[in-house]
Amino acid sequence: MENFFHMVFGKVPAPEVIHAFEVSLILYAEHGFKRLHVHGAHGVSSLSDIYSGVVGGIASLKGPLHGGANEAVMHLLLEVGNRHARKNGC
């Protein structure tokens, strides 16, 4: 993971940041896999073909109701950081 950060940002962050990033990737994988599996299985259980099941699973990951929460959290964190900077004269 250190090499990834070095290649992308040109430096390696603190071990706590690397650990948080690794945990975040694991949680994203777990969350996405469950949704992909459930919606794909629903499509195939209706006796549709496997290709339609895969497309249904992938489509369930694309909608704004699935990924929108992550984006909203990022905007909230940026706003908190901006308020902190303004309050402390940064």
C-alpha cells in the first residue's frame, strides 16, 4: 500500500492513514459484493440468463442511491475542515 501512495502522491503517509485506507477498501469490497450478489441472484432466479443477472448486479452499484451517501460524507468532511480552518485563521 505504501508503494501505491508513493506512486500517486509522491510520498508515503503515516501508518494510521495507510491502515484507514486499507480498512476502507475492505469495507467497500464487502458492501459492493453483497449488493452485486443479491441483485444478480434476483435476476437469475427469475430464470433469466446469466448475462442479465450480471448486468442487473452491476447496475445496482451504479445508481445515485447507492454511491450518493459516500459523496455526501466527503462533502460534509470537507465542510467541517473548511469551518475548522476559518475558525482557527488557517
